[in-house]
Amino acid sequence: MQIDLVEDRLKKLRRGLRKEDQKIFDRLMRTARMQIQAGAMASSPNPFDTMALTMLIEIQRQIDVQSEQIKALQSVILEIKNQSLLHTEKEDGNS
């Protein structure tokens, strides 16, 4: 119920956002709803504090996953470059 109240307070803000930002806003609200039990245990006097923190946790989780994916891609790129250099050196040696 507290999330509904906060969401209701933020209706005008949401309407003022660009369409793509409204979608992000809605995703963040869904994230807060998914963590509702953790928020209930926190018993924060301001429900938005708990909502904002759970949203940040989800964002950080996504950043962590994407950082790992970037590292993996960088490794693949480096491996491809190394293989390409070896291939080029072999060709140069045969000339």
C-alpha cells in the first residue's frame, strides 16, 4: 500500500517525463514492488527510502552483469587479435 501511495505522489513527475523515461520509471517501480518484503522488514519511516534503495540495488546488479559481459567480450577480442597477429606473422615468414 505504501508503494501505491508513493507512486500516486509521483504521478505528475511520471507524466512530465519523456515516453522512454516513463518506461524506465515504470520498471523501477516494478523493481520496488519485487522487493516489497525486504522493505516491510526495514520499517523505514519513509517508504520511498526503501523503494529507492531496492531500485539502486537492481541497477547495480545489472551494471555488475554487464561489466562481466564486457570483460568476457574484451577477452574474446584480445584472443582474436592475437590469433590474427600470429596468422599475419606466419604469412610474413612464408614470403
